[in-house]
Amino acid sequence: MRILVTGGAGFIGSALVRHLIEHTQHDVLNFDNLTYAGSLSTVATVATSNRYQFVKGDICDASAVRAAVEDFRPDIITHLAAESHVDRSIDGPGTFVQTNVVGTFVMLSEARSYWNSLSIDQRAAFRFHHISTDEVYGSLDEVGYFTEDTPYDPRSPYSASKAGSDHLVSAWHHTFGLPVLITNCSNNYGPYHFPEKLIPLMIAKSLAGESLPVYGAGDQIRDWLYVEDHVRALQIVFERGEPGKTYNIGGHNEKQNIEVVQTVCAILDRFRPRADGRSYAEQITHVVDRPGHDKRYAIDASRIRQELGWVPSESFDSGIERTIRWYLDNEDWWRPLVEDRAAERRGTI
């Protein structure tokens, strides 16, 4: 098939592009605006494939989207392009509304026009696959899991913008008949993760001898999903998922944030010990908590397991070791990003 990936130079998008080129026979068009978190270095290993194309474009630019779609003529549009950092959404929510809500509207509008131009068989085979987050569901108590039927309750500008985009996708299916799929995933981690996110940020700061800032007590719980497991799930969903359905994708790896940071420190202690022989964990500091910080996310991924046969391959223990080894072996990729990175939020407005 012909797969158009928006945001294919970002973290999850690039993992999907690499997976599709390396493990399938699909043709791939990477449509990405190359904003601060997008880099073609993430797809350099597959860029010479005759099944790969790249177009620089903004999902909010209808003419650019239309040109890419009409030229490539995709069977599947997988929509991953988004602003995704909660802290940045607190500082500047307008960008998140523009990219995540307006951009998704533009993608849906252009996808619908293109879909209407197809033959009956092509229309039946076409899919618009929207990739979203578990954060749209809000915050869980100590028990229970998010299911596909959990009511939406977003708590941050980021999650609210993603919730809005999810609702638009669903509306285009119910109102216009566009064959859509929605997936809501838990926290991803793995290679090529932009170093403002928790795990790569802790790796970079540890190696630099800097303090490791943990919000509040660090007792917020997240379900961690190795990115290569996630993109396998995405392929299964757009190939075999039922139009109009949502599929939750989780790693079955609940960890407190402080546990994650301590694990990173312990693995670095083994892989690259500090010169003074002390543990990286001594660099951990606790900072004022982020406004509206959700307590717990946890996904029930039984639908995708039962209906489509997907299960994660990596445990958190195996996935985090693979991730840290990758960052230690690829410092030339992430160190320039750390040096250029804007100042991060530290829990206060």
C-alpha cells in the first residue's frame, strides 16, 4: 500500500517510517514541517530507499496537504503530526490548538475531498488513521484502567487539543462517512526521543552532571510503551482495524516517575559509571509540581489484543536498557539538540 505519514520526522512518526521501510513492502511519504522536534536525521537509515519520499509541509496549510495527497495518492493516511509536550502547552497553548485542532481539521478536510474522488473499491480500502494519547481520558485513581469507552476528561492544554482532534476525527466518520481509525497510546520511549521528554532528558542531564528535576514527589504513574512496539500496533490497526473504532495501545508497564528516573540512574551506573564512583541517583532533586499534573495513566489494551492479536514485545526492563544503550551509542545525534534546546519548565507558571 501507499502510506502517507504526517509528522514522520518526529519521534513516533519516524519510528513508523523506519518500521514500514525496513519490515514491509509499503511505499511511504513522510510529510513533516521539520519544527523543533522534527529532524530528517531520524529517518536517515531509510532515506535512500526507493519506497520512501519526503515532502516538507505544514498540516495547517491546506494547499500543501492537497498537493501532497494528490501527488502521492495514498491508500492510508496516518496522522501523527502534533505538538506533544505538556509543559510547552502550559506556556503557549495557542500553538497546540493551531497544530493539533486546526491541523487535524485541515487533514480531515483534504482527506475527505480526496476520498470522494476515489473509485468505489478504493474508497472502501482507504483509511484515515489518527494517532492520539491516553491523556485525553484525564487522571485515574490508584485502581482501574482507561478503556476505549472511558469518557474524555483532558486536564492540560495539550490533552484538550488532542481530545478536540479526536472528536473531529470521529465526527468526520459519523457525519461524512470517512473511514477513520483512532488509536490512543500510553507514554512512548525509545531511540530518537527528543531530549525534553523525561527519559532522554534524565539521560542527558545525568551525563552532564546536572541535577535531575522530578516534579513533586515523583509519584505520578505512567504506563510505558516501547516505541517499536507501538509502531507495530499502528501497522496492524491501519491494515486490519475496523473503521470507526478506537484502539487503546499500552505497554502494561506502570511505573512512578521517580522509579523511572531511579532506573535510568541505576543502568547508567552500570553502563557508564561516574568518575567519582558515586551513583547518578545523587543528582535527583524534587521541584515544584507541574500545574494540573495528572496522577495516573493506565491503559486496558485488551481490544487490540483480542481483535487484532497485538501484544507488546518489550518489558520496561528490556526496553529501557535498549533505550539507554542507544543514547550512549548515539550522543552525536542528541547532544546538539540539548545544546540548542530552549529552557524547560520547572513546575511553575
